[in-house]
Amino acid sequence: MHIDGQCHCGFVTYEAEIDPEHVTICHCTDCQRLTGTAYRVSTSTPRSSFRLTGGEPKLYVKTGENGRKRLQFFCPNCGSPVYTTGTDEDAEEIGIRVGTVNQRRELAPCKQIWCSSALPWSGDIGKLPGLPRD
């Protein structure tokens, strides 16, 4: 599937080819802090299928609980997390933040990881009252 996307302010833009079956929710505490919410949703693609088409993102390197380095790329203007990759063998895969994908409504998560860190209420949000807009 061909996708394109951008950060909140539109400075960092990209395009990629992805497999829509590779959309994942991560509940790890690093993703909770990085996103400022209960979990992160991302899709993965080979590095060769990802291309920046706009401004250059800023880089933050985080060593995860598993000891592996994660390169977190975000907009230098608005701060939106846009994508991530790793080092060594992990450098060949890009993790794109689904919230930045223009076609995000077409991407449903297929699996969850780090469920031991999931916030206890995160699986029950469908039961909350909702408004179409606010």
C-alpha cells in the first residue's frame, strides 16, 4: 500500500510502501512516555521503501529496556514523533507513527506488544461515552 504523511505542522513529510498487515500497538513504558499517551501505534516498512519528501527531522536516541538503541525522529518545529529505526540489523526497518499517515483510517492494528505494561483501562475505551466532535 502506498502511503504518505506528515508531522502536525507539515514540515516533515514522507512517503512509503507498507504492508497494512504490519500495524502494531506497543504498550511499553518508553512508548507511553514518548507519545504522552497509553500506547503507540505504528506500521513498519523496509528502509528502502521509505523516503522523506520534506523537511529534515531531528533525532533523539533512546536505549530501550531490551538494550537496543532506537533512533526516534521527530519534527524540529512542532515536536511530532514521525518515525523510528534502530541500529545494526534493526536499521533496515522503519517504524512509522500511524497518527502521521494520511491514510491512517485504512490501517487497523493487527497485534499488540509489551502487553505487560498496558494501562489497565486501555482495553476498555469502547465503553466510554463519546461525542462525534468537541
